[in-house]
Amino acid sequence: MWLRETSPSERKTLVAAFVGYGVDAFDYMIYTFMIPTFIVVWGMTKTEAGAIATGALISSAIGGWLAGILADKYGRVRVLQLTVLWFSFFTVLSGFTTSPTQLLVTRALQGLGFGGEWSVGSLLIAEMIRAKHRGKAVGLVQSSWAVGWGVSALAFWAVYALFEQELAWRVLFWLGALPALVILWIRRNISDPPVYQETRARLAQTGESSSFLLIFKPGVLRTTVLASLLATGMQGGYYAVTTWLPTYLKTERNLSVLGTSGYLMVLIVGSFAGYLTSAWLSDRLGRRRCFMLFAVCAGVLVTCYTQIPVTDAMMLVLGFPLGFFLSGIFSGMGAYLTELYPSHIRGSGQGFCYNFGRAVGSVFPAVIGSMSNSMPLGVAIGYLAAGAYLLVVVAALLLPETQGRELSGNLDTA
């Protein structure tokens, strides 16, 4: 197995990044399970619920870009620790809110750290792992999203079984901070990658700039634009489905809370398998082919899942491949963005592209919430997701392949 070929420092970084991103997933996805509760407890509308989700995603886009810029200047590990502390604090604070407006503020502030953690964590692991295993390593870390999502689903079921819903949602927010204490301890033993240290030494010798504005210079701008559109399609489709799926299953499919958790667990298991499979394929088929394959399959399955009349049994069967392709498409993204940019602007480039996509994609939940006032929720989800995955295919066709590219500390190459 390829993990046996990694060094102790590489494996330690893998573990830390895996657990850190899983905590991110728990803290973000737990809100999607709470939307029906807020509709009952606060009388919150679907439009308000979508706005809160969008607010967190927009702020996470800002946080991801800023974290990338700071990581180029101050180091990967230092900024990573800061982002974990930040999103943990505001997740806990969300449990003390008393209105949709207050929750909008705390979730937006939490999003700054949430976005930063992915940007810096994926960059760190991509720079630490050798080229032939880079896609698999970053994909393995990406698969922890499914683990965090699964833990949030189980926690939702357990906490709602123990507490009345008026208190249960608060407990879930408070639980979201506990794993961060372990993450901070692990990350004290991790150093910045050698390629980053080499780059900082070269910058000090030459006096050259590592300004984030360099990602918009001629020769780099085309890559930045297309990579941003690629990320937009991926995240727009993903957020369109995952933000609203629990509510869709409960209100339009009339499933119980237990039933909703059961369906989502099938989706989550499929997601985990998709992450790992896509990670392996991205190192075998190439980044672009893998993106296009998963985008086409995800688009077809979202359409079937939300717009074709199916029985509950058929819906359960479709849940596995839907999760497989919906989530698996992300596995190669961290490695791909790392390979597209030279080291001195890698954090800025990756942070901007991925989080530009997150910012634009974050509008999808709010648009769906608004559209659902005049059409079925499932139809709104299907329309926006299909358009998003078409964008992935177009952007991937126009970008270069980077499979197997070695990273260096040179200032003019990746």
C-alpha cells in the first residue's frame, strides 16, 4: 500500500490534516440537520435558512483566501493552528444564539476559520507528499469530510434522542469544539514542508515579491480564471444538494428524522468510497479526466434523485452512487491547485481559486431557498446542480493536465 512508502513526518501530517478536515465537516454539516428545528423553534423561513448557509460559505471563501495569503507569508502550520482555534470558538458561540440574525453572525464568523482550514491544510499535505502519491494523499484527507459528516449525522440522532429539540441543537454546536483540542496538540509536532522553506530562502536572497496579486499577472491570469470556474461548478453543485437534502427528505419525501438519518448515512458511506476511489483515479487517469467523469455522473444522479418519481427503496439505492460522485469529485482538487502554481504564490492561488468557487457556489443554497417558494424544492435543487456540473466539464477541458508534476522552490515554476 502506498502509505507504507511515506515517511513518519508525512504520515503525521496526513493524520493531522485528516482529523482537522473532519472536524470542519462536522461543524459545517451539523447546521444542515438543524434547519427543520429552527423552522419550528424560531419560525425561521427557508429563505432565512438558506441565507445563513450562504453567509457562512461566503465568509469561508474570504477566510480561505486570506489564510492562503497568510500561509505564503507566515508558514503553513502556524496559520493552520489559528484557523482551527477560530472556527471552534464561533461554533461554540453559535450554541448561545437566540435568533436567526444572531446565528447568521456567528456562522459567518465561524466560516472564516472553516474556509482557512481547508486552504492551508490541503496545501500543507500536497507539498509534503511526493508527486506519485499526491493525489491519493490529498484525496485521503478530503475523505475525512465524509467521516465528519457521518459523525454529525450520528450525533444528531443521539442528541435529539436524549434532549428536546429546543436544547438539542445547542448541545450539537457545543460538541463541535471538542475535537479541536486534539488537533492543536497534534499539530505542534508538524513543521512547514521543505519546498516552502526553500522558497522563503530564495525570496530572501533575491528580494522578489510573493504578493497575492501575482496570481492575476499575464501568463497566470488564465489559469486563475479557469481554476476558479472549475471550483465554482464543483461547490455550487455540492452545496445545492447537501444544504437542502435533509429538509427535502423530510418535507417532500415525508421521512421521519430516523429515516432521514438512515438515507443520509447511505449517502455518506458512498461519499467516503467516492473520495478514496477518485483519489486513486486522479493519480492514474489524470486530474482533468477524473473531474469530468465525476461531474457527468453526479449531474445525472442528482437529476434522477430529485426529479424522477421513485420509491423510497429506489431512493435508498441511488443514495450510494450519488454520494460517491457528488463528493468524490473533490479528491483531486487540492493536489491540482497546488500543481498549477509556483511555490511563492501557491497559497494565494489555491486560496483564491477554491474560495472564489465557494463564494459563488454559496449563493446556490439561498437561490434554492428562494426558488422553492414558487416550485418544488427538489426541482430547484436539480436545476442548479445540473448547471454547476456542466461548468466543471467545460473548465476542465480548458485547463492543463498536471498529473505527476514535481514541486520545487523555484519562483517561476510550480
